[in-house]
Amino acid sequence: MRQFQMADIKSMGSTTSVSRLLVPLVLLGWPIAEIAGFVIVGQRIGVLATIALVVAGGLIGGLLLRWQGLGILARVRTEMDAGRDPSRDLAHGAMVIVAAVLLMLPGFLTDIIGLLLFIPPVRDLGWRLLRGRFRVATSFQGFGAGFRGPGGNRRGPTIDLDASDYSAAPKADSPWRRLDDQ
């Protein structure tokens, strides 16, 4: 079996090979770190208090999702109605959802990261780091005549029908007519 030397690792060189090594290490190391966190906290405060903290984290995640999520949805709607770019608020909304899911997962490390994502300056930092990687389309044509765009104006074509264009009575040759009409 061939042993790796530093020259072999340097020849790999690209960041993709490093990230290929990093992802499995994180996937293996994260549960171990969470279990270690449970053991350490359980030794300090006891088993029942540790379980209570985990349950409280899940409940807090759900409540914060509802409270902050509704506020973010209102801001997105306001930005869209004013004709401005809602991408920052959409990113904040996505981070709030991720934060709530992390809080609902059992574990203290996920709770810490989840709580940090609920802090708006932390989300702003995340948005500044990720802004260049995402593109949000802000023009929207709607789903028909009922859509109201920025400023309340209607978008889309309006189709006018005459009384002869539609009928509530089934046609005699229609396979969809009701059997009791025969």
C-alpha cells in the first residue's frame, strides 16, 4: 500500500480536492462534537435539564421562525410593491428558515449556529458574503389578469368573453355530461 507524502498532498493542490476531504470530515466530526456537547452539558447540569434545554431549543426555533419569518415576508412584499429589489430580504428569510431548522435539531452546536443566524447583523454579514453568488429576478409578469404589480397596477392581458362564448349547460355529445341528464 502506497503511503501519502507531503509532495502528494501538494500535487493535489486544487481547492476542490481539499473540499472533497473536508466534507466527509465535517460529516463525521459534527455528530461526534454534538454527542460530546451532550455529555459535557449533561455532566454539568444533569440529564433532565439537558433534555429540557434541547426541547426548549426546538420550541424557541419554531416561535422565532413564526415571529421573524412573518416580519421578513412583510418586508419582502413591501419591497416588491415599491418596485425595489427584495433579494436581501429573501436571503434573510432563507437564513431564518435555516436558523429555525438548526434550532429544532437536537444538539448544542446547531443551536448556537441557529441562534447566531437569528441576529440581523450576522445575517447581513452572511448576505454580504453570498450576495455575488445569487441572482434574483425581480420582474414578474404574474399569472393572469388578477396579479397586481408594483404600485397596484394590473399586469397581463384581459380576456373579455361574450355570453355566447361560454355556457353552463352540457353539450349533448360531451363525454363529461352527467348521467342523470340523459
